[in-house]
Amino acid sequence: MSEIPLFPLNVVLMPGTPMPLHIFEERYKQMVNECLEGETEFGMVLADDSGTRGVGCTARIVELVERYEDGRLVILIEGSHRFKLNNILSGRQPYYVGEIEYFTEEPEEDLSGIAEECVALMERVVEAATEGSVGIEIEPPYRNLSFAIAGRIEFDLDTRQQILELPSERERLEKVRELLSETAERLESEQRATQKAKTNGHLRGNWRPEGQEES
């Protein structure tokens, strides 16, 4: 079991995905400064009105973007390793400390089929959402593809947390495939309805009211 500084927040960090953070509370300014000095990671875990979740992700500080005169910080982090939160310690530091266990590495298996389905579905979602083609910078080998997609698509927090907690990449990809399929169908249906609405009430071709001659 390991102990790491803990940052409960109303977000879900995914392994391999970036996230900017604005640090303004004194205790978390101290925590981040200590992590910067020691080149160590801290734990991010979803906390909201339903409580603190039992699975989180460690955050590696990629860049100190800005340090203000009052001590506030803007940092860019990237998700690193998933962990199970066994206990939250308080009192030893002004910030929380978590007793955690890291998830064990999953055995590799060939997931190219379902991975390519997910990439194709993501292309459909992006095209339907932006009404244009946008290249998806996800290429083989598809390692942790589920996290890469969930980090880019704005699923709700509970859904993102569910993906984070699923034990295997196959299970995560199956969930992502289901979500992307539903999203693509909904967006494409809305797109068709919008296009149809634009043509309603417009006259086409050489149609004229009966009895009216061309001038």
C-alpha cells in the first residue's frame, strides 16, 4: 500500500489524457509546490455531492503554466496510473493524503477489431458534431484507447468514472463502443432534422401558383 497527496475534485482524470488545473486553495498550493520540488505525482479522485469515489488516477505535472504573485498556480497535468483508494488520511498535512493500491497491469490481447470500430464511431461523432471531417489522432497500437477516447469525448462524470473503474480494456472498449454508437446516431438524427427544417417553406425549381404566368 502506498500513500500519496490527494486532490478530490469534481472531475475524472484518465490515464494518458491532459488536463489544466487552476490551483488557488492554500493547502493545494502547498501540495503542488511540494510535488513540483520533488518531481512526484498526486492523486486525483472524483468528489461531489455523492461522496468521494473509490477509484482515481495519479496526476503527473507536465508543465507549470503560470505562477501568480499571490501564489496561485496554473498547471498542466497528465493522467498516469489508476489506483484504488482504501483510506483518506487527514491531520498530518493541510491537504488530504490517500492510502492507495495501484491497479495491476492487464495482460495484453488483440483488441484491434473492437478498437477500429471505436475509432470509426468516434470519427462519426466528430463529423456529426462539427459538420466536417476532423482527423482523429489515434493510431495503432491501440493501447489504452478507451481512456484516450473518454478523455476527448465529453461523457458525463458518472460515465467517465464508470469507464475508469472497469477492470479490463476489452470491457472499457465495449462500453465506449456502446456510448459512441448512441451518440453518433443521436447527432446524425439531429443533423438530418436540422437540414430538413432548412428546406421547409422554400419553393424549389420553376413551381408557380396555378394561373400565374412567367413575366
